[in-house]
Amino acid sequence: MIRKSIILSSILVASILSSCKDDGDQQAPIETEEIRFTKEGEATLLKPNGDTIKQIDIEIADNSYERQTGLMYRKSMEDQQGMLFIYEDEAPRAFYMKNTNIPLDIIYYGADSTAVSFQKNAQPNDETSLPSELPAQYVLELNAGLAEDWNIEVGDKIDFKRID
């Protein structure tokens, strides 16, 4: 009786294992649509005296999901584009580059829209924390190198408006 149970158990295990084996069929890769920039507003970067540094188109991340995903999975972004993260309050902020495929400059702005600190040339897919030096309410992400090219400095301002 025990021998019969062992034989039946062996057959059952063998049939389960054979049903799970890879039969060599290759599944086609899942096609995903590229995430494209959606203009939701315009931002003007300003010197403290009011001189315009640059005007750019922005996507706005103003809810939890949008702030968490940001520019993840993007393949590129034009130099005249950026993503502006808007928070309800001013607080210490930290970003990281998980699933972000393009190098970025990250500019932290206080509640009064004044640049308080930078993280320049944040590297793709690096999960190292990139904190603001002072509390921030707004955070702007640009292509890496633009903050230096445009001579953006601590103390500069950002002014933005949403479009319909």
C-alpha cells in the first residue's frame, strides 16, 4: 500500500513538473508606448533683478502619483522643456533617479520661488538621495548641464503659469 502511494505521488509530481516546463515558446516583448512631453504650463527663469534667463515649457507634477513618477521611463526631453514639481508646503526635499533614463539638473526653490539649492548632473538610474540644502516647495528638473549653461544660481527666481 505504501509502495502504491509512493508510485502515485511520483507520477503526480512528474506530471506537475512537466506541465510547468518551458516548452521553448518565446513570448513577444511587450510593446509600450513612449511617454511624451505634455505641455501643461510655462515657466520663466529670472535673475533677482527681474532679467529673464530663459522661458521654458513645463509639465506639472502636483499630486502624489505625478511627483513619485516624475520623468521616469522617459527617453529624452528637449532643452526648452522641464518638469515642475509643486508641493503644498515648503519642506526639506530629496529626489533620486530610479527608472529615470536621462541625466538631469534638479533645482530646488523655496516658497517664495527663489532657488535655494541644486543637484547638477544627476545620473540616470542612480538611487542615491539628492537632497535640497534648504526647505523647498517647488522643484524643477531640466536636462543635465542646462543650469550651468544658462547660469542659473542660488537666489534666482522661477515664475510659472498653467495653461488650459
